[in-house]
Amino acid sequence: MVYNAYEILGLTESATQEEIDARYNELKTQYQNDRFKVGEEGEEASEKLQRLEVAYRDIINERREQQQDKSVGDESDYTEIQQLLTDGKLDEAQAKLDERVSRDAEWHYMQSVLFYKRNWFLESKRQLELACEMEPDNQRYKQSLEKLTKILASNTISPDQLRSTSRPVDDGPRVGAGNGTCTGSTCTDCLLCNMCCNCCQCMGGGGC
């Protein structure tokens, strides 16, 4: 006879979680009381109680796995985020990205697109690099990284658009703090920007 956990509870697979919990508690109370009866009836109740516990645990585990698989499947779809980016709703798109548990290559690609639209070019490049590391054969990621690298190497981007961090944490006033873009020191900022530009030129395969 094929084992069916739902049959042990007297339910079908279409039962809701509330129905499963209610039925489990009902049968558990019944079998716990009956197992103290004398003779065969008590022994049978004890066996039923054990089968009930196993069946309920199996149902819970099975449903948890199904929910996890469904969540993974849902997170593989970036259609909504893509549309938000197209519509220029960057804050909403960022919120949707932040909600996701998994950080696959496409997640990093979408984050790169969002950073690019905010003109956070260095952070956009870093996200593309992560996407390429995770899926080195993906031509879309590689071509996007090549294009962005050429843009950075062209010296067409103003220094104040080069970011060292994408979303600075606001932890209150700090002595010598900058505007959230660089360091707060004019001289140091210029040096950092020159270093970034030189690095991008090297990656682009030549100077301007």
C-alpha cells in the first residue's frame, strides 16, 4: 500500500494549512486519550498517534519545500523590476531588488542598470563585474561591461559622478565628512578621481 500522509489525517492534498493543523490537533487529542485504554484498543491508539506525528511532519516538510521552490521560481523573474527601471521608478526598483533573498547574476545586472541610471558609474561597473564572474559566458553581461568600461575610459564623466560607495549610510554628522560622494577633502578627492580615470583607461585598452 502506497504511503499517503494526507490519508492518515483523513484529508486530501487540497486541504489548507488551517484544516491540516485543526485535524492534526483533533486526532492527536483523541489518540492521546485512547492510548491509556486497556488492551488492544490502547495499543492501536498509540500506533495511530505515532503514524499521525510522522504524517503531519512529512506534510509540513513537503509544503515548506514547495514554498521554497515557488519562492526561487518567483525570484527568477525580473520582469517587474525591468519595467520599473524602464519607467524611471528607481526607488521602487531598488526596493524590489532589496526584497530578494537570492543574489544571482541577473540581480547584479539589474542593480548595475539601476546604478547606471543614477549616474553611479563605478558601482554600476562593479555590479557588472560580479554578474560576469557568476556567468562568464553571458554575452549580454560581457558586452555591457565592455561598453561601460569604454565610457569610463573616455574621460567624459565628471569626477563628482565617480562613487566609492553606491548608497552611503547616513550615520549622523562627521567631522571632515564629504557630500556622500568622496572623502570630504578636495585634494584627496582629486587624487582619487585621477586614479579611477587612469585605472579605467588601462582597462579600456589605451588612453583617450
